Amino acid sequence: MSNATKAKLQEEVNRLRDRIAELERQLPPDPRFTRPVVDNTTHGLSGEYDRLRRNYRKEPVGLCCFDTELRYLDINEFLATLNGLSVEEHLGRSVGELFPELAAEIEPQLRQVIETGEPIRDGSVIAGTADQPGEKRYFQHNYVALRSDDGNVIGVSCAVTDITDRKRAEEELARREELYRRVIDGADSFAYQLDYITDRYVFHDAGIESLIGYKSEEMTHERWTEVCVELQGRGECAELSYDEAFRRYLAGEIDVWKADCLCRTRDGSLQWIYDVAVPVFNDQGVVTGSLGILHDLTERKQAEEDLRRSEEKFRRLTEDIPVSLSIVQDGQRVFTNKSAKRVTGYSRDELMQMTPGQLLDREAHERYSKMVQECREQGVTSRGEFRGKDKEGNERWVDYSVTQIEYEQRPALLGASIDITDRKQVEKELRTTTDQLRIILDALPVISYTCRPDGDFGATFVGGNVLQLTGFSADKFTADPSFWADRIHPDDAPGVFEGLANLFERGFHEHEYRWKIEDGTYLVFHDNLRVVKHADGSPSHLVGAWQDVTEGKLVTDALQRNEEQYRTLAENSKDYILRYDREYRHTYANSAALQISGKTAAEYIGKTHREMGFPDHLCQLWENAIDRVFATNQPQGEIFDWTSSEGTATYDWRVFPELNGAGEVVSVLGVSRDISELKRVADELRESEERLNLAVRGTSDGLWDWSIETGKEYWSPRFKELLGYGEGIETTCDQCLAFVHPEDKADVLEAVRLHLEENLPYDCEYRLRTRCGEYRWFQARGEAMRDEDGKPYRMAGSIRDITERKVIEESLLESQRFLSKAEAMAQVGHWRLVPENGEIIGSDSLFDIFGISREEASLDSFLNAVHPEDREYDLYHIQRGIDYGEDWNIEHRLLLKDGTISVVQAIGEAVVDETGKTVLLVGTVQDITARKQLEEKVRQHQEQLAHVARLSTMGEMATGIAHELNQPLTAIATYSHIVKHMLNAPTTDRQGIQKTLDKLEGQTLRAGDIVWRLRNFVQKSPSNRVPTDLNALVKDVARFVDSDIRQADVSLQLSLGDACPIANVDAIQIQQVLVNLVRNAIDAMDEMPNDRRTVTVTTQISEDNLVDVSVCDVGKGLREGEFELVFDAFYSTKRQGMGMGLAISRSIIEEHGGRLWAESNRTTGTTFRFTIPHGDSHGGQE
Amino acid sequence: MGDKNEKARTVFIVDDEPAITDALSSFASMLDLTAKSFASAAEFLQYSESEGLPDSACLIVDVRMPKINGLELIERLTALGIDIPAIVMTGHGDESLRQRSAELGAVAFLEKPFRPDEFKEIMRLAMGMENDS
């Protein structure tokens, strides 16, 4: 029976095993041992006791009797041999004398029988035998009291049976059953049959209780609709609401009902159950019921749910993250998220039609293809930056990484692109600006530099023109932080550092000091510094302009000595040179100054700025500076913007005192220089740096910069943020390592080592502990900067939080692993077949079941593993699936390469497109060999049990049957005598002889018929099911029970339906059931008056097309609660009878796919009714 | 041998088994006895009440029969004061049945199948017939 269930099988096995044991124990004691008490003086029995005695000695069962002193009165040879003594050696001696080791066990039992007179049926002894004393064997002892005529107990008779083999077989059976039970775990399905007319389950597998907590008899269709809280149609029911699906099903439009049902079991838990059913039609073609199977698929649902959830999560994440994702399978995009549109400008639909190549530049495409290939071949995650064009034709840069994943169970590539166009543009602009800056700075006589805003003010950048001005290369400054400070003239140094201390308050500073150049001489340098700040106001670095003003100094000195010389110089200078007196009046203006102001010398000389119409705020500025020079005798300087005829420019204006011989300031010389370009460049530099900072902050990557020599690291704010820290965190290499997950540390260090020592790319994924203690996954990339010798001195790079991706990858993997594990456990494999190209994909379990390797995967190799006799059958269903889109559910055998034969249940479903063409076949294959074997074993048990029960019934019926047989025998003997007499008569009455012989023959045949029926009934033959007319069978049974009927003075009525109730049955077994039911009915009416005792046997075809047979009595009826109880083994309402009949009858009927139950009659008595499938179509599902 | 003798040689057979009544009737006829068969005790009681029984007759009765069994029949006859030698036969006898029939005064207790010779002897004895006739 293919729908037998684990629970049911197990229960069945247990029940059968118990029944066998109990049955054997309860078999009536051999009547031979109770016979010796018969008074042998009575009629006809003399000599029988002696015969018995002779046989008794030779019985292959141990037999003995004891007197009341527990001495052997007699013993047969069999038992004597077993004891290792002769018969004579036993007689007259006690057990204690002969076998002291057994006395303790046997003697109390003997005494008990003598004292109580009650038999002991199941005394057991474990002992060795004479020939094999070492081997312990099990013996069953049956003791019966021997009584004298007056009823006094005069001894005990004892039968000893060696039951060792049975005991061992039982143990072996138990062991095997335990094994089977483990094997069949995971195969849960229960059959039911539902009648819509009565809203009752005609049949419901008892095991249903283990599934939903309700007993099968409690189930109604209405309850099922309550239990089933959610329904997902499959196959034909897919996409339909329950009501709609059910309506169509009742209308006969749906051939197979398939649905996943979420059921609330009695204890409230939820359980997924797969319900597959076919409608049952009545004669008019109306659906009146369902025949179906419920299959527990909680585990599968959970796996599906997990998978779906992880996929959903994956999708949600992928939709929302700003990274553009796409999945490419077989060169075709199969998935792309929303972000892709933001990056490319193409809609999702457009993208699905495009290959990645269409988006990329030719150069980028080649690199991309190589990268994808590498990813595919080596299974590594590859990444690169690529340039392409968006829909508008704008240049776009993407950071693209590609990973191999499994998508819908097939390999695919997951590409993630981040739009880095902005970053690229910033980088490019920065490069451009920096280049321009360099060129400008190098061309100027001013040395530009940047330096750290604290400590030794070590230079980080120094303009290249420093070499020609100082004789030192720029590296000298940057390599040695104290190089600049050390070479300041000792007299000037204190003032220099004092001045710098105020720098940060004002934001800028200017000073002049002597500085020792390469040839050892001191030059006077003018140093103008500015603080460049971070966004938060903290100093980032200093930008400065360093100018050799020694010459200017010399000029001034010389002027004092040689006005002419100076004037020449001044006139030729590009700087604007002006001289002021104490009242701010110009006393000199060089030609450059006149030119830029567009005025003549006459307009300048003797006039103040105010008089010339310069703006007030500038005039104020200049006047203050001039005042300070006169007051302090020190040079002063200002930077200001002035709009001349040539436009607005920024000027660096310096004013120097001109001293007379007495060292008093007599005039002030001002030198202005247009520094607009320099300022612009510096501004731009700051601006671009800020933009870079912004870009850095904007990207989700954290940046780091590790100075290998100092171990210090720079972490960008984003880096810290990723770890959950603010600015305060100490950023060293050690600190960073401390955050790395202990399991990943070795890998990280190795990756760094490989990069630094062997120059392999640094790109690794590891976990970092965040502030809250949680570990998150990061992808880190970086590159070292190396000096001329290739020695790395610095390493910088980025980290990216990839936790979500990891989690997704992990959960996908997890759910797939889980599914495959679940499959392996249930020995279920699944497959997909594309009919168009014959491509077949299977799960690991599938290959295991078919015993072929993954490399061999093809439809042919799978078919080759199918048993040759079943191959055509299997292929037929597959072909139907392809041609007509039909689903199938069949059982067939496999013949594996190693010769083993297994049985599988193969379920296939066709997926059809809108034109009805089958585009895909999917299915599962479950190895049900173990289940089949167990079913077979159970069937054998059942058969054996039925046979034993028949023998037992026969024993109970023996009296009646003997009586029945004696009737014809008496008649035969009498007729024979008459014939003899007639032959001896003087006149031969030929006609009379003929008539008598005819009667004689009739009685002989009658006797033969009885014997034949008896032999048939007790014969042990394998179950043989053939279409049988139940009416004929009932008539047979009526003859069979005739003697009981007559003995009990009961009338037997047959009410056989007109329709021919044909069923595919084992006639003997059904006969057995009927005999049992009729005899029960007779017994039930024991206490009724004779004239009312009637048993009625009725046959009919029920409305749901079942053969319905009932046996009705008018007895006292069953008590409430007994209707099910009577079917339990060993439950009996009768004084004699062991209560096995109904239990066995039920198992026989169920084995025939039917049902047996009891119901109360309206007036009095009970009706036992069974139904079995009509016709020989039974087993269509199997 | 007059009417009386004829009447005295009547064998009444009571058994619900037609094969037995038929065979035994034939057997009685063979012995020149008149045989009368009844399928139930009730029929025989009714007959004995309406027709009366001959002085010398013999009753062959089966133990197991519907409604009134063979032993009950003998009891009732005794109670009615009808004294007729009864031969009890049974398809399956046990000791208590044998004892009971003896207590009721049955002349013989036969277990089916019985030897026709034995039956003949018992019947002759019951009918008080000569051995050689």
C-alpha cells in the first residue's frame, strides 16, 4: 500500500508482533494432556488412554506428569533425552533430586498447581540441555492439574516447549523493526477518502492523528476547513483562491487537487501539509468525494520559507543599496536593481536587453571580460574600475566587482557597481590643478611650501625652485623635519618661533629671518604663512611662500649709497615701488606703478592716496602701515585687493624704513607685487582638497593611511564611523589589528605581508569589531608606496562594509545546504529538465539515489538506471509531460550499477507556457525501498497472523464441524448397509439399489465438500487476490457456519443485493472475516430467546461505489465506547474467545483498502459492516 | 403378528437432518419395521398427542435440534407419562451428555457415525425383538 505511513506501519508492526506472542501463549492447551482423567471404563474409550500413552512417550514436545510429592509419574522420551536421563531413571524421583538447579524454579509452580488446581499456562524456564549444557535455552512450561474421579488433584501434567528460536526471532524482529523505524523517518503521508454528501471521511488513515492531532473519526470536511488556515494551490489549483479552486474541483474542471495547506493542529502549532486528491465521481459524473493523500511538508516549507526570506532580504537590500547590482546568467542579465538606473540612465527593461559590453569603453570592456573570466575560472571576487558612457552619453566611471553566486540553483555572476564618476572627476581636477600649481610655483622666485601645523613645522612639500635659490633639493626639507629650523640664523631663531606661536590665532603670519644656504652664506628670507583649516576649524597644514629678499635688502642699502643705481633697479622692477614721507605723500613712483595706476609721475608725486582717490579702507590700511614703519623702524607688510584698470588683483605690499645716517627713518619705501595668481592657486588648492575631503566623506568607504615607519595610521572620519567611533580613537596599526576578528588576524597579516614583500594585490575580507562589540565584515584594499629601492614606507587604502553582502551570501548558502541536507535525510532528490535541449539538473540526493555521478548527468544516464522492465513506463510519463503537460506520480524500480534494486516514488510536474507548450519539467524522486520492504514484511505478518487465527477459529469450530461431518457419514454407513442387505435379498430390487446408491453418493459428496472447505480455510497460501463475487462468497460462508448456526439454534438470513458485488480480494481472508463476524453475531445472541435469534448478512453496492457487506445481529448490543474497543486485540465481550478475531478482521479489510466498523442497530443489536473498493480497479494509485 | 404387533414395530425418528431421517427410515424398512420421521421434537409431540403412540415402539432422537432438543423431548415424554424406549444419537457426544441421557432412562447413547450392525442390535433390544429375526 503506497500510502501506508510511518506511524501506521510502526503501530501495525508492534500490534502484530504482540498479537503473535499473545496468540501463541493463549492457544488452548493440548487436549491430549487433559484426557488421562477420563474414566476409561466408560463406553468406547478403553484403549484410547493406552494409545495416548504410547504416543505421549514419543511426542516431539516434552511431556511429563508429577504426583503430589512432585515425583515423576511419567515422562516422554523427548523430554527425558533433553534432561539427559532415561525414562526409567526419572520415574519415582523428584525434580529436586534429579535437577537441583531447576528445582527452585519448577517446584513452586508445581506446588501452586497442586494447591489451587488452576493451570499455569506460561511458566517459563531458562536452562541448558543435556547435550549442550552451556547454551541457555528458553522453555515454556504449561502445567495442568491431574484429577481423580472425585475431582481431587492427584498430580500435575506438564508440557515443555522449547521456544528459544521464537524468542530469538522475536528479538531479531524487534531489532530490525527499530532499524526500519529509523530508516523510514521522514516519509510521512496519510491517505483519506472524503464523502461530500455526508461530509464525512469515509476513510482516514489513523496516522493522521500524528499529523494534525485529530483522530481520523473526529475529522469532517468542515473541521478540515477550520484546521487549514492558509492554502496555496499548486498545479491546476495554483493562483486560485480556495473557494474558486474548490468550485472548479467540484465542477470536475480540476483533475488533481494539489495544495499546500497551513494547518493549525489540535495543540495550536502550525504545520504545512501537502494535500493531493482526486475527485470521486458517482454514476452521474457528479463529484461526491475525494480520495487523497496528505503529506507532511513542514520541513520543506520551512526550507522554502527560509530560502524565500533570504531571497527577499537579498532583494530588498539589493534594491535599496546605492550600489548598482546585476546578476548575469549565461551571458544574459537576469536581475538588476533600481540603482542601476541611477548609474546608467537606462531603465531596468532596457538594461535587461543589454550586455555589459554595450556600456563600457572598448578598453574597459576588454579588461572587464578578462576580469569576469578570471572570476568564473578561479571563483574569486574580482574588481576593477571601468569607464563607460551612460544613456545621455556622459562619461561615467564605475567601481565594479564581480562574484560567482548560485542564483536559482544555477551558477551566475553577481556584479556590483558603484558610481565613482564624481570621485574620478575630483581626482582628475585635483591632478590638473596640482600640476598647474606646480608649474606656476616653480616659475616664481617665491618658494612655495606646505608644512605641518605643529611641532617642528616639518615641511611636507617644498617647491622645486628651492634648489636654484638655496642649493638644496626639496627632499632635504621634506625628508628631515628639522632641516629648515636648524639653518635659521641663531640670532633670528627665537623671534621666528615666537612669531609662529601667534600664527594660529590670526591665521597668517609674515616674518623675515636669515637662513644659511648651501654655500654657507646667510640670505634674508621673507616668509609668509597661512593656516589651511579642516572643515571643523582645526589646522590641517600650513601653506607658505618663501622669498629671498636679500637682494631687496642689498638694493635698499645700495640706494642709500647710490640713489641712481637703486632708481635704475626700481624703474626696471616689475614690482610697484613707491616712496612715502611722514605725511603719506608719494615722493617716488616707479614706472610699473605709474603704468598700473594709469597716472603720470606728476599726478603721484606730492599727493597722498586719499588725494588721488584711492578707496578709504585701503588708504587707512596703508597709512597705518606707514605709521608703524616710522614708529618701529621695522618693515611692515599688508595684502590687499585693488581694482585697477586691468581688473581686480591681490597685492602683497611691503613697506621698508629708509634710514638716514643717524639711523632715523626719513622715508618709507613700499613695494607691491601682484600675487593674485598665487592666491588663486592656493585657494584652489584648498578648495580642491576640501572637495576631496567631501568626496572621501561622501563615499561609503573608510580610508586609511598607514605610515609603516611610525606605525601611525590616518583613519578617515568615515572609517571611524564604520567602526562606531568618533574622532577620539587612537589610530595606530596595532589598534587596528586589535579590532580584527581573532580568526581573521592571521589572514590579514599574511595578506599585508604578501603585498609588502611580494607585491601581490592587497584585497582581503575580514571582520572588525565595532564599538558595540559586534563584528562586521569589511573588504579592505590598499597599496603601498615605495621608495626608490622599492622599500615600502607607507600604505594606504580603503575599507568597505560588506556585512550585508556576507550575510546574504551566507544565508543563501545556508538555505541551500539545509535543503540538500533535508533532501538527503528524506532520501528525496529533485530535478529539472528542459525538454528543448535535454538539459537536466539534479540535486545531490538525486545522484545518490540513481547511483550516478554529477558528471554523467543526462536524461539517458538517469533512464539507464531505471529498471529495464519499468523504463518504458517511466519514459511514457515523461513523454506525456512533454507532449501534453501532464503531471505524474508513479512508483518504479531502479536497477543501479552495483546491481541493487530499489523502489522509488517519482513525482513530476510539467511547467507550461501560455501557449500550452511544456517548457520545463520538474520533479522529485524518493527512495521508498525501505518502506516497500517494510510494507511487504507487514503484509507477511498479517498473512501469517490471519492463518494462525483461522487455525484457532477452526479449533473453536471443531465440535460443530465434526457434528456436521458425522451426519453424512452416518447416512453413508447406513445406506451402504442397506445396499448390502438389498444385494443379499432373494430378489434384486435394482431400482431401489440405484436410488439408495444415488443418495449415498450425494452424502459422500457432501462430506467431501465439508472436508474440502475445511482444508481450504486452514491452508496457508500466499495472498492471492482475484476478482471475486462477494455474493457467492457469502453463500459459501453460510454453509461453513451451518453447524454453528444449527447448534446455537439461530436463523441465518441472507439479503444479497441484485448488483454483482465484484471485488479484488483474497477469498479465503474475506471468508475468514465473514465467518468471524457471523460467529460473533451468533455468540452475541446467546442470551436471547431461541425464536428471535437471527443473523442477517447483507451485500450491496454503496452510493460511493464500494462493496458494502454487513452482518447484523439482534443481540444485546455493544455498550457505548465499545464500538472501537472491540477492534483492539485481546478485547473480548465473550467469556471464551481471545479477542483476536475482530482485530485480525480489521487488519484484513484494511489490507484490502477497505474499512470495517461497528454500528448500533436502531432497535436492538449491532451491525458490523465493511466496505471494500468495487471492481478490480483497486490499486490504481499504487 | 396382528395389528398390535405391526404397531409395536414402529420406529419414530426425530432429527432435523433430512439425510439421517431418510437413511434411518430406509434402514428400518429394510428390517421390516415401520418408520416415521419427524424434522423436529415439536412435530413428534404433536403427533403423539393427536395419534397416540403404540405400546411397543421405539424412539430414535438426535440430541441437537432447534427449539426443543432430544433430551428435552425425552423429559417431556416422561412428564406426559409416555413411556417409550429411546435411543439417543449425537454428532458429537461428551461424557456429561452420555450421563444425562442415561439418567433420563435412554436405552442407548450412540455417537454418529455409528455402525449399522450396532444400531440394528440396539434397536432390536429396544423393541424387545428376537436376536435372530
